[in-house]
Amino acid sequence: MSKYLFITVVVVLIGILFLNRNLNNQFSNNDYQNSQETVKIVTPPPMTPERKIELNKLNCLMVQDEEDMDCSDFPDKDTAKGFYKAEIDCFGYDKFGLDRDSDGIACESLPERSD
């Protein structure tokens, strides 16, 4: 674990140094202050039936490799809810039994997500 933490810290530091150098070069250039840049905001395309099918396929890929999932495999209700939705989208039923009382809410005994 500490090896990954060390690598992450090194990568972040290199990124900060790189960005700092680029920002210093960018803001020291007088042409930048005189230019007028426009920003175009792009909205995502509307959800079409084809895109819904693609999302369902991604949900299937996420859950179909799991052999067995129990509520104890999730840290909180929201995480279990996301997996449960993917499971329903993929298989059409509660394959792993995450909703024991069939009320549409998975793993009700788990705590709420703490942000």
C-alpha cells in the first residue's frame, strides 16, 4: 500500500511542477492578456434508446464477472444501490439477493454514505 502511495505522491508532485512551469510561461506572455478567447460550452447529446442500450451493456460488464455479491461487500447503501441497479439492468432480476424483502431497495441494513 505504501508503495502505491509513494508512486502517487511522486506523480502528483511532477504534475504540479509541470503545471506551475506552464502557467508561469503562459501568464508572462503579454499576447495572452491581449487575446480574446471564446469558450464554447458543449452539451452532451440527449439520451437515445441506443445510448441507453450502451449503458446497460456497460452495467452488464460490471456485474456479470462477479460470482457472488452480498451486502457485506458494499461500504454503504448508495454503493449497493448502484450495483443492484446494474444487476437488474443486466439480468432482469435480483441474481445476488441484495433485496431480500423485494421492495426495490438493496441492502437496507447498510449505513448511509458519509461524505
